[in-house]
Amino acid sequence: MTEKKIKGFELLKQQVEATFRQQVSSCQESIHEWKGTQIRLFQESLSEQVGGYVSEKWFYTHLKVAKNEKLPRIDMLNLLARYVGAEDWQAFLSRVPIDAKPELVSKEVPRTKKIPLKVLLLPLGILIIGGMFLLVSFFNKQERYQFCIVDQDDELPIAYQNIEAFLLKEGESPLPLKIDSLGCLFIEASDEKLMTLKIQALYYQPMLIQRAFKSAKMQETIALKKDDYALMIHYFSTNKMEDWKERRAQLDVMLSDEAHIIQVHNKTGGGMALYNKEEFINKLTMPIKSLKNINILETKYEGKQIVEIRFVQNEK
């Protein structure tokens, strides 16, 4: 039986590979040849299709190897079986052809036995009820839209810890959205015509996007542009000043004369300090700087100049 299940697992791996190729046409390598990018795309596909996850180490241990000597845990077998369209591992085994010795049939001819009508109708009733349940489940299945956040320059995922996303609805407070470890978020389909999202990340310019539910792609990549001025101000606060006059001139170009700079005191539960442009530049560039190692939380622009900054000073 164990040998039969090992063969079944090899067939399951083949179907996992075929299912993934249907979704990612650019991947034509064998599952045994998949590396970093292919494995990451497979993790995303598995999460999207069945809500599951396998680590890269688990992939190398059980899926990348050419020959398996033992089976993975039953919950992982069930997960992969659902990915290829089976209900679970046992259902997958029952539907795939696996070489096995045929059972010996007795030569004795059994006597004909009349089967009651109830016994015949019971399986038929179960099949009908099961079919109706599957139909209802199919039509009630709610669609999900996936948005993955990447850097505009290198198209790599932005660290999920630095991303914030909000669903905006008229007359309601912004609803925070969960970001997964791949930097992606999910929106459930609704009866509303439009979805409005605000997406922001540390040292990136925020983006407001609107999509019509009927025409929106089920999977979309959102590229955020780096906030270069915010990065430069952070750099000025963390590095030794070589030419303070040049730094002051650069800050003068970045900041509007009417800029409001707000320091948030994270240790005092929301206290603030307000600086104008000249005060802020002085505190960043004077020989004894009072503002060091700051993180820019938010910037607002008018044209090419910053009109508002919110920042916090990190612990030394």
C-alpha cells in the first residue's frame, strides 16, 4: 500500500506541475528544475487557489526531489490534491490509474439476490443532493481581486511590513487591509460599482487607485514610485555632515517656503512638535544636530516641492 501511495504522490506532483503551467505559461521547466522565482510564483498560485502555503524548504524536501522515499503529512497531501482539483488526497488516489495487482475473483457463481428498491434509490438520492450542494457552492463562491505591491524601478515586491493599504468608501472611515508576506492584498467582490484603494509604503509616494469591479483584473501589480526627497532627508539625518552649506541648499529646494513639518512623539502617546522650513533645516544641518536618525512617515507635495512632512525620531 505504501508503494502504491508513493506512486500516487509522484502522479500528484506531475499534475501540480501541469496545473501550475496552465496558470504561468512562461514556466516550462520540470518541477524538479524549479528555483527561486518559480517556487515563489507557485507559492502565490497555491495561496490564491486553495489558501495554502508551502515553505521553500518543504518544496525542496518533497517536490523538487526526483524520487520520494516517504510521503508528506496528510494535510499537505490534501492541500496539493485540492490544488489539482480533487477533494482531498484519498479522492485523488481513487481517480488516478496506479498499477496494482488485480484482486482474485472467486470461480463460485453467486446466487442472484433481489435488491430492495430503497437500496437502489438511496445512492441516487445522495448523488442528486450532493450535485445540488456543489452547484449552490459554485454560484455562491465569492470572487477575490488580488493586488501585489512592487517597486516601480526594479519591479521587486516591497517589504510587506512597510506597506499600508486602505479600502475607501463614501461616508465611512478608511478600512485597513491585510498585507500578506508577498506584499499582496485581496479584495472581495461586492455589489458596488467601484472599489477605491489608498496604498502607501515607507519612503514611497502614496497611490490612490479606483477599479470597476466588472472590468477589473483578478490579479494586478501596483508599482509605487520612490519618494526621493523623503529618502534624502532621512539620509541627511543619519550621516555625518561634510558640506552643511550644500545640504542647506538642497533642503531649500526640496521644501516649500510654506511647508509644515510635524514631529510625532511616539513615546508620549501622540504629542507633536511643529516646525517651519527654516527651523527644520537648522535642526538638520547645524553642527550640533537636534534631529538625528528620523523616519519620514508621510509627505505631501505641491508641484515639485514638499508642503508637509510628518516624521518620527528613532531611538539612538
